[in-house]
Amino acid sequence: MSETPTSSVPIPARDARPRRTQEARSAETRARLLDATIASLVEVGYASTTTTAVCERAGVSRGAQVHHFPRKQDLVVAAVAHLAARRAAELRRRAEAVPDANGADRLDALLDLVTDAFGGPLFDAALELWVAARTDAELHRSLYQFERLAGRGLASLWREVAGELANHERFDALLELTMHMARGMALQKILRSDDSARRRLQSLWREMAGQALRGPSV
């Protein structure tokens, strides 16, 4: 009696990779939607950013988008907050690398960080929402709350970077002025590619800021 031949078909090895949890899959879907929303806001603007187009960019179903973000307003504000959190983490890493110095060197580092905060995709995306919020009361309410929280977080970081400079009675006013100036200069860059005027004004502001923190309160 002949022996039954052994099958030569290999048995596939069990996949040793752990399965992702539902929470991990959900977080990935959210991240893809938020990243796609930012890309859309920067490339085509708020008016042309639709939830359908965002889903196509993200490779996510419409149902998944509605589950996470029922309305366009929810999606765009969450996207800007998502990018702001990443940007804040980046700025904090830069702040931690600031040399332990005082006086003019520390002030220069602070002004550089404040100026850099108003630029790049975050500023472009936020600008789209600011303009849209002028005539959209619901978007305005949501964006206002986000901006208040984000502004407080940045102001806290700037004070940490400032060190002893933050104890000056003019510091808060100087910080607010710097943020307004940086935002205005970032807006100017939309229409003017020449950066020489901006660099000249920044140099003048450094000098004025230094004088303000050296002198007494008015």
C-alpha cells in the first residue's frame, strides 16, 4: 500500500503584527481628514473647500467624515486647531533650544519666535477662516473660542522664553504689539514678495522693544 504523498503547499505563517484597535483606526481617519482639510484651505480657500472634496483627498468615506465632523464648520475649525497644536509643539521645541541668555539676546530669540508663529500653512488656513467668519456668525463663535485658547497658550510660551524680561510692567503690552505687528506683516507678504521692507521694520522694532523694556512704565 503506497504512502499518501505529503502536500507541498506551504502553510502561511500567522501575521505577527498586532491588529490596530478601533481607537487607532478612528484616530487615523480623523488625522487624514484634518490634514486634507488644511491642504484644501491652503490650496483652494475656504469657499472652495467642500466636505466631499476633503473626503476624496483623504481617501475617506463620506459616512466616516460625517461621523467625526457632522458639519463643514466643525471640520475646518478642528483642522486649524490640529495644525496649531503641531505648530505649538514645534515652537516649544525651538523655545527649549534657546540659549540661557538675558537681555538683548533673549529678547531677539523671543521676537523671532513670535514672528515665526505667524506664517506658513497655519497662518494661511486660519486667514481663510477669519475672512469667512466675518459674515458667518456660527463660524465666528467657534473660531473666536479657538483663537482665545490658542492665544493664551502662545502667550504662556512667550513668557517662558522671555524669562526675567516677562517681569517688566510693559512686557504684556509689548508682547501684544509684537503679535499684532507680526500678523500684519504676514498679511503684507500675500501681496508683496519683496521681504526687504519687512526685515528693515523688524530690525527697527527690535530696537524699540529693547528700549521699552529698559525704560520705566509711562
